[in-house]
Amino acid sequence: MLWLTWRQHRTQVLVTALLLAAVGIALLANGLGAAGFAAEHAPRAGCVAETNACTRYRLGMMEWMWAMSELIGWLPLLAPALIGAFWGAPLLAREFKRGTHQLTWTQSVTRRRWLLVKVGGLAAAVTLGGLTLGVLVNVWLTVFDIPGAPVNFLNSRIFRLVGILPAAWWLAAFLLGLAAGALFRRTLRPRI
């Protein structure tokens, strides 16, 4: 069952993994640039008092952070929509449309086991992808956690990208797409 699920959904898994790797590379490049800026411009005595050097340093670090957060700011909205549309919705709809669910049921696999393995495996992959995004952003933000100006994790641009929140959004979108696919039982045809 796992092999069949992998064969049917490997494109979605690999494309998502490549996109997460691209986001990770972009975050790494930005984080290294910000760390270089910090090493070059950080005041030697630290920012205990408000001085011009401290203000320039904080503003420079904020520029590095906001430049990347503008770039990845679309992820909390776009990524769950894509997960729901390309992972969840066609999961059962494609099976019903092609009739492959009947073949699976004749292979000594109960309907319940077929559904649990298929949905559970992909739900675990979706959750792992969302957690990976959250970890990548958390690690990236450690560069910007400077004395006197810690990162505000409650900022709306950042809050949606850290911790378990991306995984929760991705899983909710996957399950919503799955429900829509099971309800309508048809996939969309590409119109070119």
C-alpha cells in the first residue's frame, strides 16, 4: 500500500520537497548575509544605550529581515491553497474517476485500511512539510534575535510562519481539499 501511494503521489511530494529546499536556500543566503552584516557593523560594547551606531545596526538588521519576510510573506496564504488543490482534492477524486479504488479493494485490502494508509501517509507527509517550513523560519530568525531588539514572534508576518502553525494550516487545507474531492468525485481537466 505504501509503495502504491508513493507511486501515485511522488510528483507532489518531490515538487513540494524541492520548493521547501528552495525556500531553505533563500533563507540560508539571507541569514548568512545578515550574519555578515552583524559581524561587520555590530557595536563592540553591545547596544546598552541608544547610540547612532546601535540605531544603524538595528535598522540594518531589520532591513535584512524584512527583505526576506516580504519574499516569503506569501507562503502562509499560497502554500496551504496549493496543498489543498494538488494534494488533497485529487486524492480520492482521481481514484473514483479512474476506478482504481476498485482494483485496490480486490487486492485483499479492506476499504478502511486503504483509506487510512493513503490519507494517513499523505497527511503525515503534509504535516512534516509544514513542520519543516516552521523549523526553517525559526532557525533563520535566530540570526535577527539581537540584544535590545529581539524578534517579535507575534508580528503577523512572522507568526504565521513559525512553530507548528504552517503544519496546522497545511494539514487543514489538505483535509479540506480531501473532503471536496470526496464530495464532488471529479478532478479538474486542464484547459489549454
